[in-house]
Amino acid sequence: MEANELNKEPIEGTNVNADANSNDPKDLSHKLNVPELPMEESEAYPEDHDIPDQDNVAGDEVDDTPQKTVTEDYSTFGRAELTKALRTLIRENQAASIRDEVETIKQHFDKATAELDEEAKAKFVESGEPVELYVSQPDQLQKEFSTLLFEYRNKRDEERQSLEQIKERNLALKYEVIEGIKDLINRQESLDHTFQEFRALQQRWREIGPVPQSKLQDMWENYHHHVENFYNYIKINNELRDLDLKKNLEAKVELCEKAEKLILEPSPVKAFKALQKLHDLWREIGPVPRDKKDEIWERFKDATNKINARQQEHFESLKNQLKKNLEAKIELCEKAEAIANAEINSPRDWEQKSKELIDLQQIWKTIGFAPKKENNQVYERFRKACDSFFNNKRDFFKHYKEDQQNNLQLKTELCIQAEAMKDSTDWKKATDEYVRIQKRWKEIGPVPRKQSDAIWKRFREACDHFFARKKSFFKNIDSEQFVNLKAKEAILKELSEFELQEDNDKSFKALQDFQRRWAEIGFVPLKEKDRINQEFRNLINQKFDRLNLDELEKNLHKFRNKLDNWKSTNQFEEKIGQERNKIMLKLRQLESDIVVWENNIGFFAKTKNSDALIRDFKHKIENGKRNMELLNKKLDMIEEML
């Protein structure tokens, strides 16, 4: 049942009462047995407030024009064949008779076009472009097909205009028949001949086609008025009149039976439309015997009322459904507006919200029409929210593509850095740098989809190459480091058991030899490095402290021991560089302090009672020069190792 039937009013059985429209309805109809007037045309044909059917290719009104039988299986036709078939159909047939077949052709053409469009969209997306930027462009066949549809609609409209002209001519012809019936009253011919002319005029009346709807009621009232006058005037003889009334009764009984069968029709709409045709036929039939007149009319009216009641219930149900549809669509509008107004800042969120909105659109398609008054308004509201969302999405991705190009440049630079270090043997420094650029890689946003896999593969290959080399290298040296650990532990044991000799020079050389042997041994496992170096440093320092050496020598030996320990680490260059800078700063500070102290001595030498201050400054100058000597020797050691 189409929702556009909703505004139709059912035939009111109580209004089907045209029998009582004479000057004195009851007296006149009983005296003359005038033929009953059928229900008013405005009641049989309620005003049409159809909601347009958007799927109807030509916007045809529902009518009873016989349709051309569809003999072709258009599902096997291509788009070019469908276009050719439509052209032939339009040129060789009346528009009203091919409505269904045109609709069938259009459905197959639209389906084929949609499939081609989906293929084009898929290729567009595969090329790396966002789906929301895809715009469907009509091809030449679509334009030609649309032109044929326009030609079909024009032809249909011309036929309708021609039909209205025919209806006006039919109206004039029917009024000629009325004038003919009116003229029979003044004839002086035999009763039989006059009655035959009356029958001929009635037959001619039936053969004339439809007339304009707006003039139908007045025409029927005029016709029945003069028919009644004719029966009153000629006073047809009882035998002929009874025979005619009997035939009319039989015809109306048959109409009653058909109307009663329509009560059992499953579709209230079909029953209602069929009832309209029965009322048209009722109008055509003349009067019935007086004693059967009320009975037959009540029977027909009773069937009419029942059909009308079913029709009314059906439309009330549709009204409720349309109201529910409106409520559901308003809810979808609110959800769509919430999505459109949301603040979205990432492509992932845009895709998620797009999916949610598309789901809402799919739900919208499953909901039927809303009431006519609100149907277009709620549709425009929903469409406005959808358009706003996708326009905002399009603007976002337009700027997002520019950001992606910048990100591609940044990641390309990181690839260059990674490739430059992939063959480095400075494992610690290179590892730290790889960790840094990998962290930076994660901070940079996405790149264009076309280059995404390639740039990631390039960066990953450089990183994997370095770390694979590092893994292989340290796998080979693990066993060597374990041997080195055993060797250093043996030196520790030997050093702890070493007893200093009375000859300091021999002991000093022996301790230096321990340092040399320790330095010559390679790396030890990382987790043991700090422990074993600290043990050696503490033990060797204890031995040097027990030697009878001046503080300068002890400091230098301890410093050399520290440098040797650093040399066994991966941060030797960094630590020794920092130590060199510290010594240089101390030297510059001491030089500056000595200059100040010497100046102070010159100043206080001219004053009385300054001997204590002068001695103090001289002591500071001596200590400063000794420290400078120590620092310079430390610098020499550093230069030797670099």
C-alpha cells in the first residue's frame, strides 16, 4: 500500500443518497419509480493528495490505462541495448500504455550504471585517493538515456493534455444526449418509437468516454433530472416498463453481489478501487421496481459502508505508521547533527564517524514515508546534516594531504640518517641514535598512502641491517668477554697476593706491569664490567698508597689507572673529553688566581704588618703551581691516549 493513498477519504455510505435529490424526494420517487442516483462523484473519487513516488520514472499518475505486456527479459540487456529498447518503445507506443515497461528498463539501466560506478569508485580508492573525494560523472549513454526519459515525459504530458480536450468534447456530446432526452418530451410519435429513441440515447450516453472531473456531478444531476422527466411524460406502458425495471434490478443485484465479494478482498485498497468502478456502473443502470428500490439500495450501501470502514481503518493504521516514521527520522536527524557538529581531529576518527553516519543513512532508507506536511522538511534536515559532515571531512583531508607531504619529507630525512649509520661499528653511539630517530619516527604523523609502505620498508631495512650486525657481533664476542673476565679475575687474585718489596722502584714497576696487563685484556661482560674495574682500581690504589712516593706521583698513577679503566668502556672518548675540559678549566682558573695572588703580594708589600698575609699568598702560589704541574702532566697522559 503506497503512503500517498493516505489522504483519500472513503466512500461514505450515508452520503450515497442521490435518490433523494428531487424537489420532493420521497413522493416523487415513489410515485414515478425514478431511477436511483448513484453516490456523488466527489465521494467516489476523493481528492488525491499523493506523496510522489520517487522511484516512478515518469511520475505517472496511477490510472487504469491498459499496459503493454512486457515480453522482453531486460535483465540480459546491456546499457546500450536498454537505451535502444527505450527509444523504440517510446517512438512506437502511447506513453500511457508503456509506463510499466519504461520503469522496468530504467531499473535495469540504473542497476548496470550503479555497478559501473562502483567499479570506478573501487579503482579510484585503489589508486590511493580518499573515497569521499570520488565524484560520479555521467557518461554519454546516461545522458542519452536521460534525454529519452525527458522525451517520454513530454509525450505523456501531451497525451494527457489531449485527453483533457477529449473529455471536454465528451462533455459536450453528453449534454447533446441530455438535450435529446429533453426533446423527446415534445415528440408526437408512437410510444414504442419514442422509447426506442430513448434507449438509443442511453446507449450513446454509455459509449461516450470520460468527462472532466470538476463537471461530473452537475452533468449527472442534469441527466437524471431529464430522465425522470421523460419517464413522467411518456408514462411508459407497464409491461415494457416492468421489463425494463426488472433488467435494471438484475443488473443492480449483480453489482451488489460483486460489492459483497469485495468485502472479502485481502487488500482494502484494491477493494476500494474496485468499488469505485461498481459505483460508476450503478450510475449507468436505470430505476428498479418501487418495492425493491430501498431494499436493493440498502444492500449496495451496506457493502459500500463495510468496504469504506476497512479502508478507513487501513488509512488510520497508515497515519499512525507515518507518525512513527517521522519520530524515527527526527531521532536520526538529531544523531546526524551530533556527528556533524562533533570536533574531529584525526583521520581514524573521521573514518569512524563516517561509518556511523553511513549506518544512519542505511537505517533512513529502511524507514517509510513521514506525513506529507513534514516529509520534505525532515528529509532536508537530515540531508543538511550529512552534507555538512562530508563537506567538513573533505576540507580536513584537503589540508591533511599537505601535512602528509611534509611528514613524508621528514621521514625521508630519517631514512637517510638511518642508512648513513647502518654500517657503523660504534655500537653504543649508533644504538642510541637509532633509538632517537625511531622515537622521532613515531612522533611524525602519517604520510600519503601511496608512499606509506615504501618509506616504512626503507627505514625498517636500514634499522634491521644495523641491529642484525650488532647482534651478530655481540654474539661472537660473548665467549671472548667471558675469557677476558676470567683473565682479569686472575690478575685481581695475583694483585691481592702481591707483596710490596723494599725497593720502591721495583714495586712501582711491578704495579705498572699489573696496570699494563689489565689494560691489554679486552672487554668483559657488561654486567660484570663496573664491579671488576672498581675492585681493580681500589686494590691498585691501595698498593700505590703504600709505596713511599710523593703525592704527585701517587696522583698521576691513580689518574692513569682511571684512564685505563675508561679505556675498557664504550664511552672512553666521551669521558676522556669531559675530563680534558675540566682540567683545562682548572688550569685557566689557577693561572688567573696566581696572577691575582702575585698582585696582592705587591700591594701588601708596601704596607706595615703584612708579613702574615704575604706568607699566606706565597703558600697559595706554591700550591697552585704544584697543582698546575699535576694538571699539565694529566693533560700529557690524556694526549698520549688520544
